[in-house]
Amino acid sequence: MSTDKQDYLHQPVLLKEVLKWLGPAEDVLQLNERRAQPSSSEPCLIVDATTGEGGHAEAFLKNFPQTILLCVDADSTQLEVAQKRLAAYKGRVRFFHSSYASFFKNYQSFAINKPDRIFFDLGISSRHYAEGKRGFSFQKDEVLDMRLNSNKGPTAAQLLNSLSEEELASLIALYGEERYARRIARAVCKARQGKELSRTSELVKIITKAVGAYYHRQRIHPATRTFQALRIAVNNELNELREGLDYGFEVLKKGGRLGVISFHSLEDRIVKQFFKAKNKPCKCPPEMPICQCGAQKQILIITKKPITALPVEIKLNPRARSAKFRVGEKCA
């Protein structure tokens, strides 16, 4: 696989913003509360939990010479691309083929210091759509796989051919937020009676016919939400995110920062709720001299509202349109 710079298909979104808020030398004068920051003279350990092709990782290493990076990805193919891309930084970067939830859950076994920064760039790499050949794109005729780790779990085709109509409708409605979930599920179950579904093109035809004229007036393709739902289900993405945030926050150094870029409302809602839950202060009455509720604020929310891409970035990289970046800092 060629990995010349011009061949990198995935453009890292909100790159300047990520460097500003997760870099070790961020200016904090504008913030209301004084907080511990990693010293610029000491190494700053960053975990890139979703390395992909290594775009954000390369920027960290290039712009912050004192940075040491741990690069994690569930997709071995993507990790190989990142390894070649970051070869010039050998000695400052290590690679781990793992889901990020599993990595953080077993973090202590690696005998590594606690990280100063943890970064998640959720979603699917552009290379998966362009060259993955695993059925992520509804614009190509490919095998319905959709697994990030090809050695783990059921494929999209196996789900489509084994779930009941009720289960399939629930999956598409929950993960795809598709208004025609029941209609699509019914059509899929009818189509698979003749033969098992195995190709993306088959599924696209079924969905397009099932939803009727409604999507002809919409900006998105009729298969968009169903494909999203299947991908999320196949890779257990939402539970992975919940566990990854919990385990990651547990190993994060006090005063360290955790940043997450999400691309759809289901992910962003989980991140927002996580920060909110960790941000709860004491609820005891003011007249009570000693806290009795046991609540402690564990995180300071740095981004009161999610950071989004500017029009100039969206024009150059349309994928950035739906990106939302949230940052929190673990209380010292």
C-alpha cells in the first residue's frame, strides 16, 4: 500500500483546535480557574486512542518536540499506514493494535506512566470508504462486512440475515435514527427469504425501494442512516465509547485533559453526558459545614459548548461539517 503524503485519504479535522486545547503548552490565561498543566520542559504523554492514518498524531509529534505518543487503533491496516507515516519519530511513539476501551482497561499491564492527554477522533476514516472494501460505503458494490477488526465479531451481513424483523427495526431506529426503520426491516426480511444478503448493492436497492419518494427531497442518500446503524452495531461503537471514556478517564493523570471529536448526535450525547456526570459539584445545603452527599467534581469542562469547524475548513474538508470537539480536564 502506498503511503506517500499525497495518498493519505483521511484529512484530520479541527487540527488547529486539537493542538491548541490538547497541546502541552496551551495558554490558559483566558480560563477562569488556575489549573495544573504539564511542564513544557518535561515529556507530555499523549494517547491517540483512534490513530487511523496518523494525521493528528503526526501534528502532535511535529509541533511539540517534548511529546511522547501512544497510538491505538482497532484496525491493523490503518495502524500500518500510521507506522510508516510516523517512522521519522521512532523513539517517541509506540503502537498498539487494540480497541481503545480494551487498551485503557488493561493500561496498567503496559507499565506506562499515566497520560497527560487522551484524544479520541471518532467515526470512520475516509480510507475505509475509499479503499476498505468492507462495505462501509453504500456507493460501491462490496461485501457487507463493516468490521474495523476483521477478526472480531459478526459481520453486517450476518446481522442482516439473522436478526428478526423487530430486532432489525429497533437497531436501525436506535443507531441510525431512521424514521422508516420498520419499513426497511420488513423489506430486508422479505428479500432474504430467497437468498442471504451479502453485498452492499443489494442492501441499497432494498432500502431505496422501501423508503419511497421521501428521500428524493432530502440532502442525504436513502441508505445513509441504515449503513450508519449497521456499522455502529457491528463495531459496538456506542458501548465502546462509554467504556473508553470511563477507563480512559480513570488512568488519565490529574490535571490531564481528555478531548473527543464526534460526528453524530449519538456520540456527542454520550460525551456530553459523561462530562456533565463528572462535573457534578456537592449538593449539600449551604448551611451544612461538612459535605454529606459524597459528591466530588471530577472534571472541569473546558469547552462549555462544542467546538465546530469554521467555514473555510468545511469548504476544504466537507467531513468537518458535522464534527464537534469537547474537552475536559481532570481535577487535580
